Amino acid sequence: MKVLLTGAAGQLGQALLVSKPPELELIATSRGVGPGLLALDLADAAACRAAVQQHRPDWVLNAGAYTAVDKAESEPELAKVVNAGAPGAFAEALDETGGRLLQVSTDFVFNGEQGRPYQPDQAPDPLGVYGATKAAGEAAALALYGARVLRTSWVYGPVGKNFCLTMLRLHRQRSEIGVVADQVGCPTSTHTLAAACWRAISADGPQILHWSDGGAASWYDFAVAIGELGVKLGLLQHVAAVRPLTTAEYPTPAQRPSYSLLECSSSRLALGLEPLHWRAALREVLDCISPSLS
């Protein structure tokens, strides 16, 4: 099986590269050229179509995206081109070549108002530009017969830019950190997410899948756990005091869902994967970080 991977230099892309099943032929692409990577700018729809036509993959695994949630509010056209235009271009080309598409999406396609986990078959209702463009990307992908969408939440890993690495730095630099405590979801390790992505292109199942690690947390809970485990594993010498904030006390350009937990049980059953509690997944990620690099 031949897979064309986008976003290979990103945090999820790097986890996918490390965990690639040996029987797969992988064409790894990224916006920036790196060792072993082909250049592919997701903002260039023609280039996306050309990549499919040239390589004729069995699957495109679209792990690349415009993920700057707040910046998207001031760059809506760029976010739309990357998050909706690229999946549409892939779907259009794959319809001609006979391949399939796995589109990685987000809990931000929901408004967070219902107060209970979101089912895979619920209609998107995003609050901001980022969520709206990702919802449009889902629709564009699902126009292709055999395409799948895998939604996830609060993604972090041992590389890249993410909440976990930011909190490790702030625990080291500050005596106190203010973190929002009234937004609830679930952190998801790139390690477990990568395993779910690879399984999604090899296992039968529904068109829309949900994947996050087990349990639920607020950003405050996550920040506290990062500090506690960071000290335990020798990544930190001390923890900062974490002060819970309300969303109103920490305004951002983009409005975020207050409760974006994803119902994953049916998807886990379809994928044949057991959930790992988010704290256990966090420890696995922190185990991969050298004290000199954290």
C-alpha cells in the first residue's frame, strides 16, 4: 500500500513517520523541505492535485493543517485555503486516480455548548474561523467515496509547538502560571493518535471516527499534571503554582468550545484499539523528552 503523508515535519507527522507500519510505502511531504521529505504546500491546490496524479497513492493521510487558532481570526482566507482547499483538491484528484483520503480533523468543529461528549455523527457547529475551515475540510473530504475523517482533540507530543512543551518551559521559568480551568476536553498524545491514524487506513469502519486519549481534563488539570510528572521524571527541578482562570480572565481572539469531549467508544471498537488514560499517555510523552531539551 502506498501512502502520501502531508505535514510530515509537524508534531503528528513526525509521530506517524516513527510508527509507520513496515509494509507501507510512504511518500512523506511537508511545506518546508527536510531530510527525506518532498515539498508540498497545502495552500497550493494545484500542487496537491499534482502530487496525487504523480504518485497515485492508495491513501492520502492529510495530517497537515493551518492550526494557529487565534491567528486564523485575522487570516481567514489562508486558513480556508489550507484547511478546506487542500482536502478538496486531494479528493478531486483521488476521485480520478482511485485512491482514498484520511482527513485529520478537530474537536473545534463543535460549539461546546451541549455539556456531554460529541458523537461522530453529530453535525458540526464551529465557533471560530479555525473550526469553520476544518469543518469545511471535512465536508470536502467526505465528498470522495471511501474517504474518512478522524477527529481528535488537544494534540501534543515531544516535538513541535504544543501546550505540553510550553507548560514545561513556563514551570521552569515562572513561580506562578495562570491556566484556563473552565474549558474541558481531553489531551491526546501524538503517539496514540498516530496509531489510530495508521489503523484507520487499514481497518473497516465508519466514515467519521473520533480519537482522543481516555478520561477528561481542563487545561488547568493538564498543566498541573505536566508539572507533577515533569518533576517526577527529572525534567523540572520545581513546579510553578498553577492558578485556575476563567475563560473571561484569559481572553483570546478566537472563541473556544467550553466542553469539547469526543465520544470515542464506537471508534475505538472499530479501530480495535484500547484507550490509554491521558495521564498515562502524558507520562509516555514526557519519557521521550531529554531533561536538556525540555
